[in-house]
Amino acid sequence: MRMNARYTININEDVAEKFKLALTLQKEDADAVIEKFMKQYISVSFALVSQTYKAAPGNTPVKADAVYSDTGKANNRIPKWAMKPEQNNHRIIKAFFEVEKELGKVPLTLLEKHCSDESHYPAAYVRDFRGNFNQMKTDAPHSHGKVFEVESGIVLIWGVVQDKLLEYREYFAR
């Protein structure tokens, strides 16, 4: 038997009103939508925490980056992603190169905006940008493979995969 919990939250009135309107337009139930978002939040949060710390021999927690920082597993995956424009990895890399071409650098906020704007950038649209992008910032087990780093809000190609990514750039930047 499924047990339900009740949560009371305070939300900005404008956000609450727009949420109600969106629910009406999509003909969806508020509880189901909120539970879906909570599950997504839980999944991303747990993944981030599990990537941040990993038990080392003797059960001493160490930063996961120290354990997985130079495996470069994305080097093997980039050629496959290059040929599959429908995959989120391809779309994020495509958006990276598009923003870089336009601005000369890639602010994370603009990359996310680019990948979230299906009407203007359908070939770079990613429904769950944050979850997919976070998977591309680590080489931890079960991640997509580290491709990017973020420094002071600017997205950079991780040095270990830079040569391979630039070799396949033309497939992403079409």
C-alpha cells in the first residue's frame, strides 16, 4: 500500500498563478507534476552527492574528482555522439559550439538558455538540460563522461577531451 505525505510550501503568487495556468493548458494534475519534479530533483541531488564523495580504501571519503579526474571516458564516446544528433550529449555540445561562435566564450546561463529554447534552437533543445549537463561534468561511474568544466560561470572544454572534441567539431557545429 502506498503511503502519501503532505507538504506545505510557500510560492511566489505570480509563479503559483502561472503554474495553475500551465496545468490547465496541459490538462495535468498538480500533485502528479510536483511529484515528478521532486523525483527529478532527488535523482539529480543524489547523483551529485554520490559524484562528490566516494569511499576510498579504509572508508575515508575523498572527492570523486580525485578518483576519476583523468579517465577521459568521453574520448571514446565523442565519435558516437557526433553521429547521433538526436542524443542530448550531441545537442549540448552543439549548443556549446554555437554559443562559443557567437560570443567567443560560453556562459553557463546562456548555454542553458540555448538548450532550453526549443522554438529558436530545436536542434540543441534538451528537456532536462541540468541533469544531462551535470552528467557531462564528471567521469564518475555511470556518468556520460566528462566533457566540460565550469569556472566562474564560464563553460570550458575539459583539457583531457579537448583534442578529440575539436577533431569532431564539424559534426556538432553543422
